[in-house]
Amino acid sequence: MELLRKYGLYLAIVLSLVIVIVYFVFSDGQDSLSESKQRSKQDMMSSSSDPSSSNYTGGADNNSGDIPDDGASPEILIQQYEEWAQYPPFSRPMSILNHDLAFPFIIENSPDYQLDQKTKEPNGYVCLFQPKTWSVVGNKDVMYVTLECRDKERNRVKISIDSHQVFREWEGQRYGTVSAEVNDNGTDGDQTRGDNIYTFSWKPTKADWGQMSLVSNITYGAEGLKTTVTASFFSSPSVPAEFNGVFSDGIQDGSLVVRAVMNVYRKGKYHLEANLKDEKNGEFIGYAIYDGDLKAGSNEVEFIFFGKILRDKDLDGPYIATSFRGHRVNLPIDPEWYNQGEEGLRKLQAAKTTEPDRELVYPYKDEYKTKKYKVESFSSAVWDSADKQNRLKQLRSLQ
């Protein structure tokens, strides 16, 4: 009995510790699962793509009517679509969780863990080759790319730039172009002299249009180790259009409309986007999309921030419109060919291009503050359209 009391106490303590550990592990797991679900839902709601479509990407533009072949029941597809279709494809809610939308002009690379040449195991060093922006637009812009390496204690180490080259990427091939400059002297884009962060600077020529890669062979660390690092970015040296900084705003059909004047140098079909934030605390509210044809000269485009998004966020104005961006669509096809039967099909099949599919508009990164609005001024109605009803009819026919 004495042994039972003695070890029974120990057993009770151990069981208590196990219960506490299991509780916290399970709780953390539930929290992670909840956060994952929240992020997944936020991605779906912010996407302009129909989540019930087979081509749904969670962020890319897509209006396909295909049905996904992933085993989801019609009831689930209808539920997803109805939740998503509270708002139109051209005006979606967003938050800071939608990082690509919230910060559209930057690309964040992950550090490259360096490997031992013989064992192919991590050697403790990491190198980061980071473009300052995801693209360079126009021949006046400069692309800056920083390079640093760190040791096991994550202290920066000395680097020697052995060679470097900028390439234009096209259909799996690389084509050399004008070289970049590089220094750690605190000049030409480099922030601090001698801090072991090297800055590459590069300006495109007229031919440098499309996906680019900067490749550098370096020596790093006290052991004199060697590696090759690569950074990628997009180059669009010819500016087809730009925002000229003239804006206005108002209420139209229960939604907030921000009008932007553009100087268009090359007519064509344009895809443009802009973000909306709360003026008081900077909270992201939503983003709007403009898709349409623009003529050469001065054009006014409308960004419609759907009323229900503003009502659901429950934030009074003024609002901040910012991150105006986009591109001219540069496809080798005419949309009218789809309506031309066999002749149109032959044209589509014969269409070829040697150019990238987009020319970037010069972005407007400053902020435009709207007038003051009471949130009750906007409509709380759910989006509706003939396309939405046809899509629901199509999905319900699967039941």
C-alpha cells in the first residue's frame, strides 16, 4: 500500500504533465489549422477567379466556366461559389494576409542555404540575392539587386564577385544583354559602404523586354567557398501608358468609384488594378480591376470598389486609393477570332509571337485620398448579374 501511494503520486504527476502537454500541442495544432483555414478562405475571397472553376488558381485572373474534377460535390461547389460571388470579380475584398496584393511592387526571395561541394549537405552559410522591386519599367528606371551571405551565427561575411551577367529569358533559352554595375562603396544604389552587402544596378535597353535573370559567380566566407546565385525580375523598357496623377471619386450605383486619368501612348487592351485602404489606420479594404480598351491619348478609367465590401468592413471615409498598376495585354490573337468559326480557329492555331504577353504600365505608387463618406452611403446588396445566375444554373444542374 505504501508503494502504491508513493508511486501513485508520481504516476498522477506524470499523467498531469502528459495531459497538459497534449492539451497545448493539440491547442497549437488547432490554432495552426484555424489560421490555415482563415488564410485559405481569405485567398479565395480576394481572388478574382471563380473558385468553382477547374482553372481556379486562388489569385490569377480566370473566368472559365469549367467544372473542377477534384471530387467536390455540387453542393460544396455551389456553397463556395455563392460565398465568393457576394462581390463581383472586378472588385474583391482583401487584407494584409493577401501579401501579393498588399505589396504588389516587391518580391521577397528566401535565403539560399549553401551546400558543401563534396557532401552536398548544408555548410551553415546562407546567401540572399534580393531585387528591390519585382520589375523595372521604362528606360529611366534602375533595377537594384542586393547580395549578402551570412555564416552559422548569421553574421555577414566577405564576398568576392568573380563574374556576373544579365540574361533575357525566352522559351527556355537565355540571351545575354547589357551588364550590371556592382559595388559596396555606398554609391549607385548601395546603402552603406563596406557593410558586405553588394548592390547590383542595371538599366534595360529597348530589347530587354520580359523575364530577366542576373547570375553571379561569387567567393564567400573565410574558407573561400564558391557558389553561383541567381535573381529574377521582369523588365518592360517601353512604357505603353502611365497614370498622370489626376484622380476624382464619387458614389455610383451604391459603390465607390475612383477615376484615374491616364496618358496612353500605345492603344490596346489594358488590365489595371488599384488598392483601397482605410485612411485612419491603414487597414486594407479591397482592390478593384479595370479591363478594357484604351485609345491613344488621354483616357479616364474607373476603379469600382463594390459597396458591400465597404459595408462589410464598416469603415467610414475618407479612403486611400493607392498602388495603381497594370499592363497592356500583348497577345498575338484577336478576341474576335473566337467568333469566326473554322476560319477563326485556323488563325488561332497559326498565331505565334516573339514578344512577352504584357507591357507594364508605369505604376503610380503615391496615395490619393477620397472625400469623406459615411459607410451607410454605400449599398449592402450582394452582387448579381446574368453571368452569376447562369453559373449557378450550371452548377445546380449537376445535383
